[in-house]
Amino acid sequence: MAAALQRASAALALLSSLWLVGCGGHEARTLKMRTALDMGNAKAAIAAVDEELDVDSSKKLPADIKGDNAILVLDRASIQQGLSEFPLSQRDFEAADKAIDMLDLAHNAGDSIGEYVFSGSSGRYQAPPYEKLMINTLNMLNYLERRDLGGAKVEARRLAVMQKYYRDKLERPENPVLGLGSMLAGFAYEQSGETEEALRYYDDALAFTGFRTLGESVRRLAARGQHRSPRITALLSEGSKEPASDDTGEVLFVVGHGRVPHKVANRLPIGLVLTLFASSLSPNDREAANRLAAQGLVTWVNFPSLAPGRGKYETPSCTLDGTAVTLEEAVDVDAAVREEWKSIEGKIIVSAITRLIARFAVGQGIQAAAGKDSVVGLVASLGAQATLTVLDEPDTRSWETLPARVAVARVRLPVGQHRVTLDARGWNRQQDFTVTKGSWQVVSLMALR
């Protein structure tokens, strides 16, 4: 008996060490990055990401872009955009886009959702649809900042493919982030002189709130194009609110601020989780889970959830030649993230409970093999369950550096020199630019604090 107790003590010590090892995950890898961003230090945030990617410069990509590395490169792309490092941001967005699959949320794939989020922490990262839409949208912004209309239209076409999939295959209400992407795509095609394509994209953007700033531009464009829809017709009926002038140029402002909620790991007692989600389990699984709860030891359910976001309710500012410009909110990305999560959270929890039951079955098998009254068998059973609990780490990966909200404004300016100052969450950008007849400019700020 003494020897058995010694082996039991050693096993419990091992379980404690395993528990400590298993408490990391992606959220731990990005802690330094988030802390630096919270302090407004974007360069330190990039340095933290570079350290995790095992590269000595933000100008380098990791040798292997998959798993966690793909999402870290995506995080770095957003931060570089906030620092106006548009070429580097563009490269990182494109590298990450190739490495990241989109999670299939179609109705016939529902059974796999819990497995993806809960148990796929070591596999290839699969993005929810809003993330794939935002990759093309924000990279389009990089191209427009660099005045590369060809590159912007390539991203617009990629976005259109994602839009079609979202509408035709997922059979879900349209995601509001589509509005921002459609606005930028319309702008790219308008400045390229492709009127009909521009009107179609603008029509998509006007399906969402937050794009009244497009009104005057769409009216002018519609005078040269044929595409009509109820939304465009309604705009035309309002009439022009300012005289048209050929001796002007245009500037488009895009300001993002705050950050969407990241994922955190939760470990809750089975009894508490059953109280909330027992009705979602099959009768057999519910009975097994209740037996497991009665065991009273090593009965934790591991699953991810959303942490609070940051900076969603701040008001960004735009000053043009010393005069304030009203920014109109284009998309509440934070709300889109939470809505998407709400649609799959129940399946994630049920998957976690089901996996816990499977661990319990493994432990019972070990106990039965050792003998019902065997102390060593009991410890081995509990050890197996605890080890599997630790190894079954919640998948806390997500694109953590998405802005919580994005606001826009579009202004016509007379020919000459102009200065704009954008400010949000203590981050600011001041830009001087020259307007010539018929010219255009895009000026953005992503304040990820």
C-alpha cells in the first residue's frame, strides 16, 4: 500500500506540472503584443510579433507560414498599416491570405464547427468569414494609399469572390464588413474610369448604414453610367446638394480605432457548464456527463470565449486645413465579431463537453483494466484524464489586431496644397498633399489601441 501511495503522489505531482504547461496557447503568445498596443507603442508590438515569428526584422517573413504563424503575420500586417508602412503591410496581408483557409459555416458543416474552434489549436488556422473579408478590404486600402489602382482592383475581385460565397453558400444575413469593402472597391473602379463597375460596388455599399458620405459622388457618377437600383434611384431623387465643379479633386478618409475582442481560454467545472448547456446534449451524453460531474475530480471543461474589446466607443477626429470634417461610422467590426461568435458558441461548448466525456471513458477503461479496487488504477485513470485535459487546449487563435470600428468621410477640395490631421485613441497622422484638377487621394489611420 505504501508503494502504491508513493506512486499516487508522484502521479499527482506530474498532473500538477502538466496543468501548468497546458495553460499557454495563442493568447499567451500575443500578450506582449497586446500590452504594447494598449500602451500605444506599435513598434514594440511589431517587435513582440517578430520575436514570436523568430525573425530579426519586420521586413522578413517566417520560413513557415502556417498554424499560429499565419495569424501572427496577419496581426503584424494590421500594425504595420497603423504605422503607415503600407508596402510591408501589403506583403504580410497577401502572405497570410494564402496561408489561411475560411471556416465553412454553411448549414451542412455545422457539426464540424465545435471541432474547429475547440480542438484545432495545433492545426491550420481557419478564419471566420468576416476575417477573410477584412483581409481583402484592408489590403485594398494599402493599395489605394500607394495609388496603385491595379492592385486595388485585384483585391476588389478577390473580395467579390468572398462576397459571392458569403451570399450564395452560407445562407446567412450579409456581414456589415461587406459595406466597407464595397465602398473601397467602388472608389478604385471609379478612379480607374470604370463607371458601371464602380456603381455596382457603391450600390452594395449603400445596402449598409454608414455610407451617406457617398451620396454626392454616386449622383455625379450615375450621370455618366447606366446601372440603377432602388438605392441609387433614391439618391438621384434627392438632387445635388452642392454645385458640380471640374476644378476640384477628392480625398477619402478612412479611420479605424480600438481592437476587436480576442479569444481567451476558459476552464470551468463540469457541473457549472452542465447547468448552462445540458439541454443541448444527447440523453446518453447528458447521463455520462452527470456521472462525470459526480466523480468530483479532474472534471474541467476547456473552451474558448471572447474577452472585452478595446476602444469601441471612442470618437475619432479629422481636421482638414484647420476645419473639422465629420466622420461617418462605416462598420462596427466588434459587433460583427460578437455576432459571428454567438452563432457558434453553443456548438463549441457542447463539443467541449463531448470531448470531456470521451476522456472520462478512457479513464474508466484504464481503471477497469487495473481492477476496481486498485489505488494505482485509480491514479492512472485520473492521470490519463488530466493529461488529456491539458493536451486538449482551447483554440484561442483569432485576428486580434482588427480595428473595433471604422469611420469614413469623402470630401471634394479645391486645387492647391492641403493638410489633414487624423486622430484616434491618442494615435495621429498628419499628411500634406496636393490637389490638382480631377485628382484623388486616400488618407487612413488605424489606431489599434
